Amino acid sequence: MAQTVKIISVEHITHDVLRIVPEKPKGLKFIAGQAVDISLPKQGWEQELRAFTFTSLPEQDCIKFTVKTLRCLFFKFT
């Protein structure tokens, strides 16, 4: 089921690792280690799905992803 959520925060953990915190969709259920497919709402990227693993616990009020980036790609989207 596709859902659109807003990004609450993006934090640099190191020079090439980000913590991304999006809104937690109502009713979202997942188990530790599970991944979700994510795409960006930018022209040409809507169908480009990438899998991200949750780094938050299912019982937490927010969801988090910790992502190693390629610096050149990250800045292309910000």
C-alpha cells in the first residue's frame, strides 16, 4: 500500500551517514529488520524504489532510517 509521508528530520551522524526520520503512517506495523520500499516525489524518481531497513523499534512513536550515502547523490536531492 503506497503512502506519502513528510520527512521530519535529516541528521548527519557522520560525513556519509544520515539518520532520516519521516512521519510514522497511522497503522504501520513492522518487525525489527524489516525493510520498506521508498521512492522520492521528484520528477523521474517516483517509480525508482529503493529498500530501506527500519532502525527504529516497532513500538516507538516515530520511524527512523540510518543510511550510508554517496555525498554527490545526497546533495543532488536537497
